[in-house]
Amino acid sequence: MHGIVKTFPGVRALDGVDLDVRAGEVHCLLGQNGAGKSTLIKVLAGAHQPDAGTISWEGEPVTLGDPQAAMSRGIATIYQELDLVPGLTVADNVFLGREHARFGLARMASANRATADLLARLGHPEIRPTAELGSLSAASQQMVSMARALSQDARLIVMDEPSAVLDNEEVERLFGVIRELTADGVAVVYISHRLEEIRQVGDRITVLKDGRTVATGLPARETPTRQVITLMTGRDIEYVFPERSSAPRDGEPLLEVEDLGLRGRFADVSFTVRPGEIVGLAGLVGSGRSEILETICGARKPTAGTVRVAGRRLRPGDVAAAVAAGLGLAPEERKSQALLLGDSVARNISISSLRRFARAGFLSGRSEKQAAQEQVDALDVRPADVSREVRTLSGGNQQKVVLARWLLRDCRVLLLDEPTRGVDVGARSEIYALIRGLADRGVAVVVVSSEIPEVLGLADRVLVIADGSVVTEQPASALDEHRVLDLVMEKAAARSRAAGEGDVA
Ligand SMILES: Nc1ncnc2c1ncn2[C@@H]1O[C@H](COP(=O)(O)OP(=O)(O)OP(=O)(O)O)[C@@H](O)[C@H]1O
Ligand SMILES: [Mg+2]
């Protein structure tokens, strides 16, 4: 791709971008939220037409007039916002718009078989080809999208933040598939905000900033992370975690979780959070952390234990009661979560705090806008225009909008599940500062993150969760990443030993 330009009303998303991808390589495309990554790959997929610039494929200049044209040349794309049809089956989605999908029992059976094979290859034999897509988790839907790309015998597969909805094990498996593909000469364009992934799987790097290529063809393993970050952001950034406030936290606990359990998922979870405190839950994906948060806020009904907010016991399994008591949960899958895409940024941010802006029965548009603008500035949402439709924001900026919604709400206890997922390195420190700011105003905060350094840097106290139970609770300063991983592994080892003894008995 050479000199690609793409403008939207009021935005020059791409301003002369160059990208060359070789057969058999993993080419990483990096850049801050809104840099133009998704727009570039939509041009490559034939979904957007460039205003200027040229695309060559296997040495020949080509015009990719529509997605079909790109697909027929062997370019497959896994979009950031998945483009699957929830009402269709898994197999229908994999073969959407192609021969297999046409009617006929024999075809259907062969489509189902082919789909099952592809999913097995991706390490997900449990996803049934006949299941309705909408009934699957975001991670499973991602896998279906991947199966679809594989089914096309693509020469180039573009993956736009595939790891944002996958857990560590699934990411490992994905990397395995990527390595198989590239060994067969398939090229992969890989987009991610997790820089350590780039080092694991990437060959070369291209960095976009404000719609321009600022570096291209850098070696992925040898280029220092610091340099990549400086290229992306134009400044030197390290993860800066806000200072923990030194004020003694001896108030009564705001949140008290006692012996909480959900059969088959987690058991005996007890901890308290005082006003002004941030408690982190560290552990691997699948360890039960998200379920613990969901159970605390009433989205799941516990099979044991109690939750108290400011000393008052919450009715189990009652979200409305939890919200009334001042509890808020910003869940992990923010994308699939109720963004009103056609509405303005301001409305999306203030939607659950509307009561506050409705003075004497009518909505105060001005203060609604003003409060939203403050959040937008604080979180560095780009463009910083609250009247813009959310639909036109980049993926990461949409994430920030949902997060802003929760930060603006007057919660006494705020549960945050993966608050920085999909958010670029530049904006992370700002999010950390906002969370600490809430705590300093007396909110009790619980944070879950699969990035262990994030939990350790942000929280005052950390609970290490493995396999549905609390392994240890310690001040964050007493732990480091290795120690946390060791604790998690020890627990896994103890469990498999216990299982072994069980067999003997
Ligand atoms: N359909 C559209 N209409 C108007 N503006 C758009 C549209 N699509 C993208 N943009 C704008 O183009 C710019 C680039 O967006 P893009 O989605 O390519 O960013 P990105 O690099 O993929 O970011 P992220 O890391 O957040 O996914 C942003 O300013 C975005 O608001
Ligand atoms: Mg994007």
C-alpha cells in the first residue's frame, strides 16, 4: 500500500500511509487509539475506498472495489468489531456469502464438517457448528471469525486486535495457528495494543501516528519497547502509576465480601474494601475473577456467602438492589455493552447519570455536555468532541467512552473489570490517575486485570486468585509479577496432586 489517503467528514483518518507486507511474515501494525489502523485495514479489505494512493498485490496494481474483490484475491480480515450475524449458525457465518452457504442438505453437512475441522484446528472443538452465533461468548465469536478467515485459503490474513477478547491460553493457541500459517507462506497483519505480544509473534513493525506512517519495517524483536512507544506517542512514556495516598484508611469498610461462593466457579472469597482503597484481583483468565465481580454486583446469584455495602447486606442476585446501594460494575466486554452507536459521545457518557442532570424535571443539556466534556478531556478521547456520534470513533476511543460513563456515575463502590483493555499506552496512565482520583474522593474500588503489573501498580492490596479461590491477600508492595505467577502455579500444581491422590483412593 502506498500513499493511502482516506478522509471522513471532518477527519483525515489516513494521510499518505505506506505499508508493505511480505509472504510468510507477521507484520505488526501499531499506533495509538485513532491513529488509523482499522481504517487502513478496511481499505485493504475493500470495505473503504481510498481517496488517493495505490495498492499492489503480488506485484500488480489492484483496485479492491468491495470486500468480495479483496476476498477473491486471498485477503481475509478479522475485524475489531466482529462482522458476524448473531441470528445465524456458526457454520453459516463461516461460509456466509459463499457456495457452501447455499441450500441443500449435503452442502450443509459438508459446511458443518468443514467448520468443525477448522474450529478443532483453532483448539475449540467445543464450539458446535450448528450453535447460534449470538449464544456464544465474545471470545468464541472471535474464533468463528478466525475459522472464517482460515476457510478462505487466504494468502494474507489481517487481525485487528484479536487478543482483546481472548484469554492468555487462547492467545497462545492463536499464536500457534499464526506460526503454522506463516510457515505455509501466509502473511499476517497483526494489530494489538499489548506490546509484549508483538515481541512474541511479530517479525516486522509499522507504526502509525495521526494517519501517517512514522516508521515501517522495524524488526519486531530487536526494537526496544521504549522506542516503539516514543514513535507511537511522540513522547517518552513509562507506565506511570499514581501515588498511593498515604492517609490512613481506618474508616469502616464500604464493601464487605464474606465467604462468597458460586458452585463450580469459586468458593470462600472474603475481603473488605475501605473508602479510598483500591483492591486488585490478580490471576489468570478463567481463575474466576470476573465471576466474582459479577456475583458481588448481583448479576449472578451466589450459592454461599454475603455481600455488604456500608454495613447493609445486599439481597443476593439482585442487580437493582446493588445499584441502589451505590455499587457499579464496568464489565469486561464493554464493546458488546450498550453503546448507543448512533448517539453522541455526551449522551453515551451521561446515560446512566441522567438523574443528576435532570433538574426540576427537564434535562439540563448544558451540564450534561460539560460533565461529559470533562471526562472526554480526562480520558483523552479523540477527537475530543462530545457531539460526535460514537459510531465514528475508533475502537479504543469507544472503550474510553464506556469507561467514562462509569467514572461519572456516583458510585460508592466501583468494580472495574479490565479497565484498560484496547486502550493505548498513552491513555493508560490517565485512566490509572482517574481511578486513583475516585478512590481519593472516598470510593471503594475493586480492579480486575490480566496484566499483573497493572494490578500491582494500581492497587493498595492484592488478592491473588487461582482456580476459584483466594491464594493470598497482601499489600501490593509485598508482591511482584514473578511472585504472583509462582503462587498461581503452586496452586495449580497442588490441585493436580490432589486430583492424582483422589484417583488412587
Ligand atoms: N466512519 C467514520 N466516520 C468518521 N470518522 C471515522 C470513521 N471511521 C473512523 N473514523 C475516524 O478516523 C480516525 C482513525 O480511526 P481508526 O478506527 O482507524 O483508528 P485505530 O487506529 O484503529 O484506533 P483503535 O486503536 O482505537 O482501534 C479516528 O479519528 C476516527 O474517529
Ligand atoms: Mg481500530
